[in-house]
Amino acid sequence: MRAMALAALQGGADAIRADGPADLRAIREVCDKPLIGLYKDWRAGWEVYITPTLEHAREIVVAGADIVALDCTSSQRPNETLEGMIEGIHALGALVFADCATLDDGATAARLGADYVSTTMAGYTPATAHRKGEGPDFLLLEQLVMATGKPVIGEGRFWTPEDVRQGFTLGAHGIVVGTAITNPREVTKRFKRESP
């Protein structure tokens, strides 16, 4: 992941989003740009798996994250409330990157003090699965820009430079490109589907 992050930085990335303390520490060594950290932890009985507790957030801040991404959907949190998570992350000296699935998620996160609001979870919750298409959720992106008063980050299924361009046209502050860069298997599948 360190090599992947370095390649992205050399290509002009303005920030890096990465998962887990070990990867964050390694990336921090080569990255002087903002580092958006998250900690995925799937556990039985937990609906939220992206930075589910304040302890997860603390670990990634200690590892070098400037910004903490966390699930800000209406899904059940294991311990702290969303408000407590946002306050706790700010107390750690980091900014909050709200991974949202709906306009209501984004409005709530913004009201509770999240610094960035994103479309990350759009299509990945039971309530939004029906909206998951091949490309980004541009409708949600536009709604969040209009309603939250926060910098909105487009994330989720941004596959092409045209997708990125459209996201910025709709008012995105930034765009996270993940799988389209970091997952060679999925990139190969996409090219294969387009071949005769």
C-alpha cells in the first residue's frame, strides 16, 4: 500500500485515503499530503464497520491520519453515538470525513460537526442498495452540495476521468478514486467487459 500511495502521489493525488494503522504508518513515511484514515472492522452484531468506535479512530490518528473517515449512516453503532464520535475525533486533533449513504445522513453529519461529507456509502446500505449502479451516485452528490454547507467529496464507483469531471461540475470539493486505481483485478474485468 505504501508503494501504491507513492505512485498515486507521484501521479498528482492531493490526498490519500487508506485503511488500518499499519498501512497508515507506512504511507505517512512517504506522504506529506493530507492522509484520510479509516479502520474497517467487521464484527458480528455490528452494522457499522468503517471506524466503528473511538478507539479505532484513536489508533488511526496515532498512526498518522489527519482526517478520520467513519460511517455516518443511520446504521447501528456499537458503542458511541455519532455525535460522540465526531466530538471525540475532534478532541484527538483530527478532522472528520463523514461516509454517507443518503441526504439525511449528510445533513445529520454536517449538523453534528463533520468537516467533510462524502457519498462513500451510497448503494452500500440496505436502504440504498437499489440505487447502486455502475457509476457514481451523482444525484446524492449534487444534493449534498446544495444542502450541507460542507465540502462534499464524491466517492464510490468513480471509474473514469469523465466521472471525476462530472463530479467537480456538480460542485464536489474533491473526488476519491479507489478501486479504479488500486484493484487490478476489477480494472481488468472492466476492460474485459468492454472488449469484443
